[in-house]
Amino acid sequence: MGEKSRLAVRCCNCFLRIPIQPKTERATCPRCNIEYRIAWVSPDQPLIRGPAKWPEG
């Protein structure tokens, strides 16, 4: 598995793989437009910490 394919997270809403750059702190799903906070378990393993902001309503 190449490094490019590992530097991605899966959207918790629509399950689309979101490619991200190293050390990125936030990522937005291009399909459903939800922004996520990103944590780094290691330099090549990103993890979604949660939504960047809670939905209003």
C-alpha cells in the first residue's frame, strides 16, 4: 500500500475517502461538506477526532 492511499480518512457521514496532506488539522468532505478535526496517530496515520463544529439547530 503506497503512502498516498494511507493519507486519507473516511467521512463518517457518507464514507467517501478524503485524501489529506501530512500534518493537516482539518479536512472537509467534498461530497457532504462536513468539516472534521484530524489527529495524527503517527506521521502516516491520520484519524478523525470529530466534527470541526457542531451542527446548528
